[in-house]
Amino acid sequence: MKTFLILSVVMLTACAPQTQQVVAKSEAPGKLSATLMDSKFAEAHDTYNAISCASNGRIYYVLSSEKVDLAAQMYSYDPASSEVKHLGDLSEACGEKDAKSIAQGKSHVSFVESDGKLYFTTHIGYYSIIDGMEKPGIPPAGLKKYPGGHFLSYDLASGKYEDLAIAPRNEGIITFAMDTKRKRLYGLSWPTGHLLRYDLPRKEMKDLGPVSEQGEDGKGKTFRTICRSMTVNPEDGSVYFSTSDGLIHRYIYDSDKVETIQGDDLKKDYFGLYDPSSAGHMGYNWRQTFWHAGKKAIYGVHGNSGYLFRFVAATQQVEVLDRITSEDSKHSGMFDQFSYGYLGFAPGPTGDNIYYLTGGPVYENNRRVKGKDSTAKGESKGRENLHLVTWNIPGKRYIDHGPIFFANGQRPNYVNSIAVGKDGSVYALTRVSEDEHARTDLMRIAPVTP
């Protein structure tokens, strides 16, 4: 039987944030406690990626806004002093402070550091819901439509931003990668899914066209959920990304063109069965990936199923390695509650351990609490039970370190981000309570032993 899974303005209150004094520790075997920061951004909304650990040891992050005229805000957290510092407003960083247009409400990507600067992109945070799906927001009277996402840099020493380029067609930039050796920036636009590349020395932007049908702007058979992770092979400058049909695309640096990998694809039985033209899931797209220099391979996770895999560039083969969902998810047999799967997947400081923030079932009175059967947009289908999982690459060792709780006993939710500090502490952006209207902020989990 053929089955399709349809998984489905208020100003800042202060500019001198402080942390709540909550100790992050392992409360008991199999249970972790998270320290919650207070960045003093009362309107902070669900945030995806937008966090990284820089070479100076500080954690840099962006808190998103869904307000039409309130931009996302950028911060840093210093583990040595526990200081949270407000670094700027993303609309201002883009030169749009007085533009009277829809704000730069998000950064949907992690930072990439090169030559003392952090490189990243901006994205729209204000949407209109059309046919149950998020579309670029229709501006209210007095405001212009969204101007488009920007490629930006932030100087770690001076604290200055540089606006590098803007996406065409007033689209956001939802996916980002940088080739730090060749100084090229790459992005996937939203909602149509065009591949963009920006050559930093030449200050040259190029639109390489659509790479996944008509992306999330398509209708019917032309709809495709856009890949959220691109990975650069630093050896030859290739850039890899996927499609919801399960294809793996490769941007070829020398020819400035895109090809489809012929050796293998992501359409694996273990990942599930999907209709790529339906909304509310990532299909056969990989969810999050990174390059491992020692293995000369891309390590990634398929979001809904939680399977870890490796794509070896030389042989163009995909090897499914392990299911790295929580132990509770494995025992229940469930897909993750977040309809797209989780983005909190990254290597640790040595590169040999993968850290993964993933969900699990919630039980009440010995019965699993179930949520929605489907959804047409990326969201949690029910209550989440966030776990920290590690996977050691050389030893192929999986450990579920247990569920995570705040000091008040509530669970983090809507966590689709991760950064691992130099000491092994794990940071992420989370709703600060289980209330769907709660603000989002930074949390820290003390180091674990992978």
C-alpha cells in the first residue's frame, strides 16, 4: 500500500541583558538540567540555526521576530563572565533602519567564521498563512514589502557589520554555506529555492536559478520543501545540497554550474515514504549536515526518521550508519515530533563526536501523549521531550544522555539550533516555557562525556 506522510511592535525592554543564576548540571543519571539566559528581548520568537561558537570562545546568536516592523536581534554570550551582550538590530545592519518595509525578522543560518569575521544571511520573519502554509508576508498599509535577505558579515574585533549583497526578487535566504578558502558565499532563496552565490573578492552576486522545482512557492506537483543545509567540500570547492525527491546536487566551483549526483541518492527505505510535492515535511531532504575532514565525507541526519548517514564525496555513496533519535523514540517507534525533524546536529570541538538535540515521546498515566497526525508547515505536532544524544565517529558509539529540563521542571521546546562550546557545553535557542506564545532565548547544558 502506498503511504504518503504529510507531517505535517513592541520595543526591546533593555540593551544590557543578564543571565538567570540557574546552575546547569546533571541532576541524576539520564537527566540533564539547562541554564536559561535572559537576553531581554521580550518579543523573541522561534529561531532556527542562528547560533555558533566563535574562535574567541564566545557564543554568537540571533533571536528572531515575527513582528512586521521589529527586526531580529543579534547577541553574544561570554562563558567566562556569563555576560550576554546585545550586538545589533539586523534591519539596521542591512541599512534598512528607515526603509519602512517588512523587517529582517530572522537569520535562519549558522555563522561561518573567516579572517576575524562572522558571515551569515538574513531572512523574513513575517508571514501570511495561505492554504495553511507560510508565505512571504503581505505588508500592512504604510509599509513596503520585504526587501530581500542579505549576505552580511560581522567583525569580531570592531563589532561592525558589512552589508555584502541582497537576494533578488525580494526573497529571503533560508540556507547558507561559505567556502572560506575560496571566499565564496552560497545561499538558497525562499520561497522559490534559487541557488545564489556571492564571490567576496569580486563583490559579485550570481543567481544560478531554481534547484528544486518551484520550491515552497510551487503549487501541486511543482511544490518542493527547500533544503535547509548546504555543505562545502574544502578540497575542491564543491557545494552539496539535497532535494525533497532525494537527489543530491553538487555545485562545481570550476564550472560555476550545478549537477545531480548519479552515484547514489537519499531515497532510502529506512527514511520513510514521502510525496515530495506535499507540504509539512522535508521529504527525502537531509535535515542537517557537516563536512568531516578526516573521513572526507559529509555526515548528516534525515530529519523525520532520525537516521544518521555518511556521504563519501569520492565514491558518491550514501551509507546509513545508525538511528540517533532518543532511546524513548526508538522504543516507541515514533518519528520525531517536529514535522521537519531537528536542526540541532553538529560536531563537537574535536570533530570526532556528533551532538544532536532530538525529541522523544511524552507519557502521562503510562500513555503516550499524541499530537497532530499531520501539518502543512514546519512545526511541532505535539509536546516535545528534548534529549541530548552524542555519537562518536571513530567508535560508532551512541549515547542518549537523557531528557533536558529547566529548573522549574518544564521542558525546552521548539529547539532547532545547536552550538558546542570549547569546553563541550551545549548551547541552543529554545522557548523558555511550554507556552506556545512564550519568548525564545539561549540555554546552556553542561558538558557531557560522549
